[in-house]
Amino acid sequence: MRFDDQTVVITGAAGGLGQAYAVEFARLGARLMLCDLKDCAETAALAQDAGGEALTAKVDVTSTSELESMAARAAEANGRIDVLVNNAAWWGNLKLERFDEVAEELWDATMAVNVKGVWLACRAAARHMKSGEGGSIINIASLAATYGMANVIHYTTSKAAVIGLTRGLARELGRYQVRVNAVAPNIVSTQAAADFFGDKLDAALNATQSQQAIRRPLRTSDVVGAVLWLASDLSRMTTGQTLMVDGGVTFL
């Protein structure tokens, strides 16, 4: 599996899983556009050390103009956009609370980043994919959506919306040879997970692991592998699907 001469756009690329995607795509020859509200310089350096080329952009995924400018820059620099990994999400700064305690402003902010942001990024990238040779869009959903995670209803709902958006876009974009799929991982021990669960992270990891058919902790490489497969020609007839990377908690 190689991505030589392919342009891969990754949102939420400053750290965590976004950074892991970037490094592996770079190792496999991709040219990257790395986007985040935070500085992506560290990720870009790691990607270049891995043998790839990387551009960076400070992007708010709720901004149409910033996403369209980023996509145009990526396409202009590399001739096209082949892959979009929609990784940016509002999670680590949320907290566990009952559904009727969630502030309306927080609900709106979560939907703006996790749903509207995914839609806008898909729109910006798909314009370039449709005018070229097609491409692959991978939206990062979550086990929270398919399992029905309680006490974080704004996050759970937003990730369920990502799955619905993925299915609808797959219907619309298939005629242009653009595939749209989602990856729904279980909890991975990243900084965002640590920020969300705090001192309950180990308990959360143990609780989810106890429900897995394959009872070992989910590794970053497990999620990266699923994304790479969906980005590659190996999955060229797969679209509209949600690939569960959860050790066998949910069977779709």
C-alpha cells in the first residue's frame, strides 16, 4: 500500500490520532495538508522525518472561507486532493453530565465543530475530487454513536450525525468516483481521552475493554490501519460504510 504523489488532507492534525495518521501517510509517500486550530509544526516535522511532504494551515473547521482556502491551497500545490480525513472534533474539553444539564451553548458548539465542520470540510475537498479522478473521504465517528454513550449526549448525537452524513454523501458522490466512509473507534488512550475522562481514564478503558470480543486495549495503530485501508485502492468498492474499530463491542 502506497500513496505516492497523492494529496492527503487531515483536519485536527496537531496531535493525537491526527498526528498518527499524518506520520503513517507520510511514511507511505503522501503529500500532506495538515490543518488544526493549533500549530501543526510538530506534526509536519514528524511527517517530513517519515519521508513525506507537508503543508500546514491554521483552520477553524466551522469557517467556510478558511476550509475552502485551505483546500484550494492543497489542490494548487499538488494538483489535486485525493484523500480527506475528517478528524477534527470537540471532545477533550467536554465533561460527563446528564443530558438535561448540558448548556445550550455547549450543545451548539459541539454540533458546530463535530457536524457542521465535517460537512464543510467534505464540501471543500469534494469540489476538487469531483473535478479530478475521484477520491476518498474518511469521517471519524465514534463507538459512542453506535453504542449509545450516556452522560455525553451532545458528543454521542454529533457522532451519530457524522454516520448519517457519511451515508448520504456516499449516495451523492459515488457518481464522481468519490467514496465516503466513516471509522468509529473505541476509546484510544490519547491526550483528548485523558482530558475528557481525567482520573477516570483507566476505569473507562477497562470498562470498554471488558465488553470487547478481542480483549486488549485499542492501539493508535489499530485506528490508523483502518483509515489507511479506506483511503487506499484496496477499498475502491467500499462506500457509505461505518467501519467499527472497537475490538468487537458493536456489530453492524
